[in-house]
Amino acid sequence: MLMEHAKIMKALAMAGEIVGRKKLQKMIYIAKKMSFPFYEKFGFHFYGPYSEELTLRIEELCNLGFLNEMKEKRGGYFQYRYTLTEAGEEFLSHYDIEMPHLQECMQDMNKQNSRFLELVSTILYFENLSKDEVKEKVFSLKSKQRYTEEEIEQAYAYIENLRNKITGNKNQEAVS
């Protein structure tokens, strides 16, 4: 029954601490787009892909005492830090969730800033369009972020790098 909750917890455990609700949303979305088995539905929102289902799952996990959500005042806004609790680790130990290479991807994404992950997730959201059409979407929908052509190219390279972490590793395992 709580398998989807356990997958979110597994991703969080692999990432360590995740700072920011937006960052958490983007990391799960990007992992989903990298073919990891996350089934939350995402729609396009102010800050790129967003899932109400994911928000509810996180809230439930906090209420169950499996996730720790620390609220910090940062200038004029609040920021949230997410970590797995001991109870969460105990709960997760009852699930055998195999997601090869998720840890590498989650740790890599966790090193990126939210603004960059917002760009990466937006590009992935519109990946069925041509590169020029994606750029148009980014420049119009994300005009306040003022992304540059160079940042968009970096985001495409980052997506390719993440995919290579997964497929490249699969290919190496097949050879071993």
C-alpha cells in the first residue's frame, strides 16, 4: 500500500538531505523522466513541473514521522530541509526497492541549485518538442529567470550526462 511512499523515501535516503520543496519536486520529476519508477503525476506550474500527489505524499510521510521537515527563515522566505528519520529508515528497511543508479543520480542532482534543476525539468517537460521550440518555451514561460542560451546548453548536456550515468552503467554491467 505504501510502496510509492517508500520509493520517495528511498530517493531521499540516497540523496541525503534535500534543501527546498522546489528542489525535491524537481529531483523526483527528473528521476521519473530518467525512467526511474516514480508514478506521481506532474503538471506544469509556476516553477516548472509540479506534482500535487508528491506534495501530499511528503506531507503524509512527515505526519507519519518518517520524514523530518525543518522550516528555516531565509531572508524574506521560508526554506524547508528534508531528511529521513530513524523511524523512516526502519520503515524503509521492510521494502526491497531496487533502483540501480538512482543514488548516483540523486546525489548528482542534489549538488545542483534549484534554479538549474528548474531549467532541466522544464526542458524535460517539453522534450517532445524541437530544441528551438523548447528554447522558445523556456524564454517565454521562464522569462523572470532570465536563462541564457549557454545555461540551456548546459542543461541539455546535464540531461545527457544523467542518462549516460544510467545507460552507460547498464552497458558496463552487461560487459562485466
